[in-house]
Amino acid sequence: MDYESEQAMELEALQAIFPDDLEEFEGNLPADWPQHGKVWAININPSAEVGADEDDAEPELQAQLVFAHTPSYPDEAPCIRLRSLRGLADAELAEATGELQQHIADSMGMAMIYNLVTAAQEWLAARVAAGPAGSNTLDPEAEERRKRDEEEAARAAARAHGHAVTVESFEAWRKKFEAEQALAKAQLADGGKAADGAAAGRVTGKAWFLAQAAAGKEVSSSEGEEDGEEDTYEEEGDGEAELLEDEDEDIDYEDDDDEGLLEEYLVSKA
């Protein structure tokens, strides 16, 4: 058998049947794969006969069959690998691969890649029909991708539309705004009063006394006391006491003549 011709004719048939899904594979390969010719990949969706609608957006489950011809294919088994493109766990891929290996064993000696693709489609369709209850495992990576997509969609919607304003949220904002405005006005008023008080501050008693002394004016005890200068009041009080004592010494209180006493007092005051 001319293996190379058989393999070339099978590839031409596959390209005609899967013009959009068959492509050369450029990813990582298992180390035990023989280096013979090119490696190909076919994207596999659930078969339309079992209920998949071609007009639907994305199928719940999607796989990719990676294959390569071996030197003696089809008398020798091809190299195959099933990869998950959407929603399949490793355990499910292993289960599907086991079924494909059984088809390979039954198809030795003839071209079989198309039959393997059909078997994978039927397996995916049965899994979709069974629903979540038909699978005991979940693909952690697929579940993580789904959660990330949902979170990103929620963030995008929040950025596009913002946060909805309700009566309660607006009322809370209004009360907070009015409280902040009242606090700002109170602080402004207190600052103005402090500035006015500093500008209109009274002259201290000491400063007033020094100014009067420099002008050559006499300062009475009542004026000093009014300005809060206790020291000045005490000094002037002592001076008046001494003056009264001197005056008392000049007065003769033993004189019986009231008129003479009055005259003497007036003279001493003059």
C-alpha cells in the first residue's frame, strides 16, 4: 500500500468536508509522537442531528481533535489527542479519548479520521443532552474563566451606567451635604469673630500708663484701676496715705476754735 498517497487523499477529503475547522496545529505535542509529516487539528462541536443549532452563538461544550499520520497509517494507528476548547474537564476528555481509541481499533486498515470526528461529535452531543447532571466533574479552568467573564461583564456594566440613584441614597447624600455646608459656615463665622476681636483689642493698662507718663500727665488711682494695673493702684494708694498723714500732722486738732481750725486746714490745702 502506498501510505503517503492514502494519507494525502484523506487530507484532501477532510479539507473539503471541514473547510473552516481543519487547520495545521502549531501547539505543543506529547514527547512520544513520531515526527512524520504535519500535525492537524479539527474543531468539534456537538452534532446537529442531536439538537445543536448552527445558528446558536457558542456551544456549551467544544473540543479539538489533534491528529497526525504515522508512517504506516492506516495499517498503523494514528496519533490523536483530544483537547477542551469549552466546558470539558480532564476526566471527561479521558473518557472521550477512550471511546476514540476503541473506534481506532475497529477501523484499522482504512482511513478513519472522519469517523473519529463523527464519534467525538456524538459524544459531545450526548454530554450536552445529559446536562450538568450527566457529568460528575467540572472543568476548573472553564469554571474559572466563566467567573472571570461574569465579573468583567458586571464591572463593564457598572462603568457604562454608573450606580443607580434611589430616594434613600439621594436623601442620605442631601443630609450629609447640608451638614458639611453648616459646618463650613460655622467655622467661617468663628474665624471672622476672632479676626475682629484681635483687630479691636484694647490697649493694656501698662501701655496706657506709660503713654500717659510720657505725655507728662498725672494718672489717678481710679484710672489705673480701670485699666487693670494693680501695681499702679497700690503705688498711688501708698502715696495718698502718706499725703494724708502729712496733712494730719499739720492740723492741730486740740484747737477749740472751729473757725481757726477750718482756716488752718484751708491754708494747708492751698
